[in-house]
Amino acid sequence: MTLTPITHPLLERAGVRHGFFTREGGVSTGLYEGLNTGVGSKDDPAAVLENRGRIAGWFGGTHDDIAACYQIHSAVCRVAEAGWKGERPEGDAVVTATPGVVCGVLTADCAPVLFADAEAGIVGAAHAGWKGALGGIIHSTVAGMQALGAEPSRIVAVVGPCIAQDSYEVGADFEERFAHHDPGSERFFVAGPTADKRLFDLPGFVLWRLEQAGVGEAAWTGDDTRVDAARFYSNRRAYLNGEPDFGRLMSAISLG
């Protein structure tokens, strides 16, 4: 089966190679069936390496061209001048102005965000779970691109497949934490099935963060990872199903 990444008109218009990769086209089996790229999963490391190599090959490179952080749900953005062949630096976003570098992030319900300033020749990728989104990973990524010469108003950004509001039940304390940290964010919560539960709109919140950071245009692909087991891995779905682990999806972008 071939790779079938989701692409978006905003990034296609920018002329950059990009993809929000699904489970399709990989060699992992069992619980991880498909294109699992999670180095931290309990999958066969050889299968994970092959899957990552297939993604790099889709971009015209090898797995040595991939720059993807050891993700820690932070606001840390790294600059990559080449792929990271050895130990991955900690962080949750990577930006580059170097053609051939494949900026990637791994997710399994968190929001992957791909960025491009076509005029400046700068791209980036961010991993935005609720903690990173609240803590500033979007602003850090935009600032990292600016340091390389990008202009926020020229940047286009796309939020990829992630857990959608109808699937994302959280405690009421979540809403209180967001309201305290960022007044106005209450609008991304609606009542849950019980009085102490809420449903959180992660992609909506990330789009708001992109707006706050001055990004020129942004969109969400509209895909909910929790409900589509055929195409996406999902931490929440694995938990609800009592599964011991889950695969990770890669979203990546390159200047070619």
C-alpha cells in the first residue's frame, strides 16, 4: 500500500512539499498496524525505522534527513540546518531554511501544525497538545521562523488531524486552568455529559493561538483522530479500548 498523506491547499499554494501522514503505507503489524513512526512506542524498532524511511523517501530523501524532536509537551522550538542523525534534541517544534530538511512532528491526538513562509523560504512543524498550545509552542514556532527571516503575516499554517471537540472529554478544572491562564479561552469548552466534565476544542484553540501569533492564514483539515481507527492512531481511543500502547502519526514539511 502506498503512502496517502493528507495535504492542504494553503500549503500547496505555498509550493512546499508537505503531508499529514495516515496509518496507510507502513510495515508495522498488530497493535501498530500501518505507518507507525513512534520511536518511543513498543513497536519493532526496525519497522519504525522503515516507516520513517518511507516518509523521508516520499520527500525524496532518507531517514537521516528527518528533523523531529524528542517531544516533551513544551514551548521549545529548534532550528534544523540538517537532519538529526543522532540523538534528537528535546522540544516540540522545528523550523528550517535549508532545502532537503524534513521537519516532522509525531502525534496521536495532539495537533500537528505545519507552517510555511514561501517568500522567505522557511518552513516549520509544531506538536501542539493542550499543554504545549497553552504554554506557547505556537508563538515559539512563529518566533523561530521570524529569527530566520520569516514575516508572520506571510506565514500560512495548517492544523492537521487531531482529537476533535466531540471526542475530547476533560474535567471542569481544565476550563478553569485555561480561563485563568488565557482569559477568553473559555469559549473553546462546552458542557460535557456530566456537570464535572467539559468537551474541549483543541483545533479551535490552536487556530486562535495562530491568530494571536499574527499568522496570515490558517486552517484545520477537519479530521478527528479518535473516531477514524482505519486512518489514524489515537491515544484516547487506545485508552478507552484498554489497549496497552498506540502508534504515532508523522506530519512533515520540507522545502524540497
